Amino acid sequence: LLFVVSQLILSVGGFGWGPLAPFLKKVMSLNSTQIGLISSGFYLTASLSALPGGIVVDRYGVRTGVLFWIGITGIFLVVLSFIQNYAFFLIFVALSGIGYGMGNPVASKGLFMWFDPQTRGAVFGIRQAAVTAGGAVAGVLLVFISERMGPYIAIRTVGVIIMIMFIICFFFYHDPLTRRDMHGKQERGKKGKTKFKSLVNNKPLLILSIIFALLGLSQGIVTTFLLLYANEKLGYSLIASGSFLTIAMISGAAGRILWGVISDRIFYGARKPVMHIIAALATLCSIGLALWEAYWPQWLFMPFVVVVGMSCIGFNSIAVLTAAELSEKDNTATAVGLVSTIAWGGLFIGPLFFGSLTDHFGYFYSWMTLAVFSLICFSLCFFLSVPAYET
């Protein structure tokens, strides 16, 4: 429960750049490239902190990671809410991303220790659903606050809530299996370098990282630009556009649970078929967004956005779970951190790349370029080798 609630709250901040985009664009006089750079800066440092965060969690425990994860993110978001200079704004966005990037290895290690393989798909899905549920809350809450009090108050509100969660975790959260962790601490210190080398040489893990990064392109772009796209290209109001982003986020949350259940129950723990389905849907959705016209009916756009959310945002739980299962149990957080470091390169590059393409060539060519990358991701899934557990 703590992981789910913490992830939901932090994701309001992590996915807040899309809902805040039109307000920051107006207040700070920014173009699409500069808006993309805000999100990219956040995910750049998140990607760089994922691997060190995983190493910290494997060596010092989940509790330490939880406090770093929540505390660093919250304090820098609070400071960020007082900064109006764009250059300094980017710096503190990046600093808050350092904490946020620890989320995957921290939560994955904790859940991996508590649940067996037959239930991990659903459990990881529920935790990952909190990521996009937070994005859905951001699509409504941050737009509501920004319209009435401005984007800086919206950022400050999120930062304060995160710091309240930090205080709760500090006093009430303790690691499971404490004695076992203490017994294994010296061994982990001695074998850490060998285990890290084995992860780097793990070809399935590296292929998964590339697939994760390509799908991350879709996630970063959709969460940053779907609201702007619906408002600027399709002509919907900011409230309606924010609602579409919320629908996409809720669908992504549902997808993260659904894909885990499908993998556990229909494919008996096989992750590869689900990855293929997700990559195929992401490709089709990117093409659909490129071809969509403003005069097409709104009722048709809503179910389409649901599919966009389930594929472009809902993939994360299966990818993270697969990374955990491709590693040894006491090296889980480091493995997830390594994959996240590579994968979040997509979240970092995507918004900046897409924003630049949009400024120069428009939305059509930008979405079609994303479709090409999604198709490459689909092809790479054929080369992915993942373990199957006994049922």
C-alpha cells in the first residue's frame, strides 16, 4: 500500500509537465522545444539516478531507497515553485528528477521480496497503475489549480504533499526480512562488482532495455504533448484536452494491471507475447494520431485515446517485471536500475525530439516518426528471450 500511495503522489509531479505545459508556455513565453526540454531534463536525471539508486537499495535496503526517492523529489519541487527564470527552472526540474528516478528499483525490490512469481504480474501492474493514476490526477488537479492560481502554486502544492508522504514513511515504514538482509549485506558488498558485470553481459536484459527505451519514447511524448496536440491541432479546449490526457493516464493505469493479469493467467507467466501486442498497438496508435483530423467526432477520439493510454503508457509493468525476472533475487534493484537508466533515455529524448520536430515540420511527421520507432520496438521483441516459471 505504501508503494502504491507513494508512487501515485510522486507521479502527479512526474507526469505534471504535460498538464502544466500550456500554462508554463504562456507564463514563461516558451516554444514547444523548450517545453519538451523541461520534461526531457526531468527524465534525463531520472535515468542517470536509476542505476545508482538500485545499487543503494540492494546494499542498504528498501527503506533507505524510499526516503531518498520521496525526499529528493519533494524538496526540489518545493524549491522549483519559487523559480521563474527558465534556466534555473530547468536546473531544479533536473534535480527533482534525481529522486524520481529511484522509484523503479526501490519499489521493484520491495515488491519482488514480498510476492511469488504467480502473482508478481498483477502486483507489479497495480504498483505501475499508480504511476499513471498519478498522471490522471495531474491532468485534472494541476490544470484546475493552474487556471485559478497559476502553475507555480500547482507545483508547490504537489511538492508539499510529497514532503508530507516523506514524513509518514520516515516514521512508519520498515524493511521486510530485516535479519535476512543484514546477514547478506557483507556478501552483497563482496560480490557487487561481479554481479554488476553479469548484468552488463546479460544480452536479454540489454535487449529489453532497448525495447523499454523505444516504448519510453511513446510514453514521454504522449504524456508531454497529448494535451497540447488536442488543444492546438484538434481545436479542443484546455479542459477537454486535459480530460483526454486524464483518460489516457487512467487507461495506462488499467493497462498496467491488465497486461500483468493477461501475462499471468492467459500466457501462464510468459511476458514476450504481451510485449509484442503492446508494441503493435503503440505503432498503430502513433499512425492514428498522425492521421487524425479536427473534424472527426469527439466520441470517436475518446476510445482511441483509451488504446493510446493502454499501449503507449500501460507497458511499464511488464517491462519492469521482466527485468526483475532476468536477474538474481538479491540483485533485482540493480537490474531494474540498469534497465531504467537505458530505458529512460527514451523518456529524456522523446519530448525534446518530438517538440523540435513539431516546431519545424508539424504534428503529422512527428507522430509518423514515433510510429517508425514503435515498429522497430515490435521487431526487437522477436529477439527477446525471457524465462518462464513453473505453474
